Amino acid sequence: MTLVPLALGPLEATGFRILRSGVRWLVADGQWCEKDRPIGYFNVSLEPAGRLPVGQPRFADEMDLQVAFAPRVSGRLKLDDGHDRGGYLNIRSIEPWDPAARIAHVETGEAPDDGTATTLRLLMLAGRRMTALADVHSGLLPGWHSRSRGWWGEPGETPRTLLSLGVCDVAGVVLGGQAAFTEMFEMARGALQMVHVPDHPIAPCVPILIDQLERTPAQYEAIARDIHGHFGALADPLTADDWIFLGAVLAVLKNCPIRDRHDAFTSGGLQQLGPAEAVILSLAVEPQSILRHRRLGYHMHVMRHHQAAAGPAVRSWLASAFETVKRPVEAIRRDYETLVDLVRKQTGARIMCLNRMSTSGHEDIASYLGFDAPLSDTLSTVAAKEMNVMLSEVAASHGLDVIDLDAAAAEIGGAEHVPDGIHQSGLLQTILRREILDLLEAPRA
Amino acid sequence: MIFEVSLGQIVPQMSGATVECVHARPGDMLAMGSKLVDLSVDLSRAFAQECPPVSYYRVVLREKACLRALTVKPGEALDVGELVALFSTDPAEPLDQTPERALRTTVAGIMHHENMFSGQQL
């Protein structure tokens, strides 16, 4: 057995000093730890090294910055004393980042051969809060974020970026069990950045994404003025739920995550990463009908369980200021084709999409006599099959990459691994994660 | 002959279901293929989750029978095994007897629709 010391290793942001909190351990002293699986984390902050920069400093909109770390060999963890400072000293960034600082050892039977085993592998995490009020200190990437991201890489590497814009089926795969990209970090071979934008309050179906890509600042101003005019004219005061929901709606309408650029502090210094090279979507988020604003023409899709978060004034606004537009499969196909073309033109990103589970172990249809035609208007599995076929055709005609959830789930048992058709087991998530990483790491056809 | 329809264990993890709509009335003679009820199964009834794992199902008759009693209405929550309806082969047959067996039905996953108790998607 070898006792391998674990040091922090290099982490730099040109023009800044990186400060860190005390260690918050995820694995207790004496426990087994797997290589590449985070065993602890720090909160970090970036302090300007010289004069304060003019304008908004980097990372100012990402108030939750953390660095998680993992050993490069598996073994039994031996914690060094004095690094878990406790209380607010484990929350506030108080110590300069020291690459040589040793915080633990790992007792291992593996024979590390490249000299890197003594340096921790780092997972950098950043969360842009939906509101600065959402300051939660409870774990990895805590709080309510309008965008969260995690990145990693070795010196000299530039991470490629995957943007996740989906509902639970994609979010669970990309974010993982701790909602901090730790499983992707563990499985990935190269330098990557994972970015996740959640589905609240507006779900990222394709018409919403097209609107974001096409909306001009003047159009956003018109929407904001229209909302102000509508709610300002109401006789009854808005509830707290109405205000909070509207603030979140405006934040989503103003942003365009597909075009976002990202700053990243890395072992090799500060890097500016361009828009995502790949965007992953979920077919399951596409509704059969969508709301369209009667006057300004923009779309709105709030999933049923998120509608409950809106106050009465917002619910009334959604019902009166918007019209319902039906979306047959052909309309959804056209939307996908438009999106792929738009994204290719604006950023060049490749689009991946998780298809839908199209079989169910919970039904026992002996005859279709009892179901009105067209069957896809009634039967969810038939509708899912039609959508999957459509997606495959878009893939063939426009170069979209399909992540075949349908086949992966069927192979291991849909009833057990995706019991409601959306929420997957850990095993199924692992299979899908591997497929996504293989696609990311493969050269583009 | 009297038959019954009870809430079956559609999904292994479910503890119950909510009646979303009923498609027949007592006294109706229903043909094979007739719709009986639409149900929603929310697995977060058993496992609390932010995004509710809800799926929707329709119960359809696989044999002809007369609907004699419907013991549920839209919005009601049912436990697995709870009685949904009683049927008979003869419309005038007394109901004060033990059901012969379960009526043969089909269960299919369906899309949410506007006539459901849970309402229209905004």
C-alpha cells in the first residue's frame, strides 16, 4: 500500500487572487474514496489583484463559486488536521489558494505512474442566482440558479462546453445526483464545461429558444413595458407570488443561454470560453399546444407544476393575454429545423436531443377499438413514437444528434428504470451520460 | 352476472390514483371498447419530488356490460384496490350479490387533455 499525499494543485485567474474557505468534506476520515469522485469542496472568491476593474467585474453575476476536488487514485482517505475550519470559516473565503497546500492522504494499492496522483483533480462550479437573495450555504451549488455550470481540465487544455436546456430527463443526466455535474466530471476523459439552465419558470421548448435567438433588445423592452402596463393597471395589488414569478419570467425572456460566453478560472489561468459547442435538449418538453402573446407574438410555456408557483394575477394574465396555438408533429418538426439552422448560423453549436420513452410496461392494450383516431392524440406511447420518428428525420435532414433514451430504457427495462416515462433510474442516467460524452468527444460528422 | 372494476396496480410504485374524468353513466349499456374512466397516477404520492412524476391512464372495457353503479367522480383520490364501478350482464339484475369476477378491461397510457379534472394546460 502507498500513502499518497493530496495537494490542491494549481488554480489561477489572471488579474485576481483566488481565496478559499475551509474544507467541507463529502467523505469522512477512514472511508473509501473512488478516483475522480469528489471528496470535498471549498467556496471560493476572486479578488482583484491590482486596481479594481472598470465596470462589472468577472463572475460578479455568479455569486456562488466553488471548487470541488477528487483524488486521482482510489483508496482509503486520511484527512489532515486543521482544514475543516467549521462555521462561517467553511463558508467565507478566507485563505489564499496555495497550490502546494496538502489537505489529506489516500492509502492506495494502485501504482500511480505519471506523477499527477499527488495533485487533486478540480471541479470548478459557478451558479448565477435567479435572485441575489437566494444565498444558501448548504452544499454543492446550493440555492436557486438561473444558470449553473461546472468545468474541469488539465493545464493547457481548453474545455469544450455542453449546454443543457431540458426538463428532468436531461437535467438529471447532466446535473447528476448532487446537482453539481459530479457524475459527468467522474466519467469524462477530457476537459469539459457543463452548463445547465433550468426549466423554471419558462420551459425551454423549441419555440422559446427560437424566440430567445431572434429577440432584439427593443423587442425585449416592448415585452417588459407591456408587462409593466398590464400589471400596473390592475385594481387589485399583486401577491408576493405574482411579483416573484414575474421577475423570473423577465429574467428568462432577457437571456439567451445558447449565445452565452463563459469565464473560467483554471489550472492554466483565466480562460474565456465562447458559446456552447453543443446544446442538449429534451423532446419531452415539447407541448402539443403552446401559449403565444396575442399582441407581441412571443411564446410562453410554463409546465403545470410550475404554474402553481404563479399568483392569481399572473395566472389570469397567462389565460387572457395569450392564445393557445396547437402544435401538430409537423409544426414541431419545422420548429426543430428552424432552431438547428438558427443555432448553426449564430454559434455553430451542434444540437443533441433526448428522445422520448415510447413504450410502457404499465398498459395492456388488447385492441385499439376504444381509442379515438388519430391514436397519437390520445395514446401517449403512440404520440411518443410519432415524435421520435420526426426527431430521427430531423436528425437525418439537419444533422441533429439523437440520444436514444427510448432504446436504452427498453434494453434495461422501462417499467423499472423510467416508471413514469420521464424520471430515470441511476443506471439509465449513467448509460445516457456515457452516450452524451461519447458524442461530445467524437469528431463531428 | 355482476362484475366489478377496482383500481388496479397500474404502476408498481403507486399507492393510488386520481379520477380525472368519467366517460359513462349508470344505466349505460357499454360495448367492448367503451371508455370508462381516465386516471392520473402521481408517484410523488409515495415519493415527494418537486417535479411530480404524473402519468395518465384510461380504463377501457374489453367486454360488453351494463354500467350499474359508478362509485367515483372526477377529482376523487382512490387507493389501489378501491371499487370504481359495478356492472351486470342483465340491466335489471339485482346488485346485492357478490361480483362474479373483475370485468375485463384494458389500461392504456394517455395524453393529458382539456376535459380532465386537473384542468387545461395554460
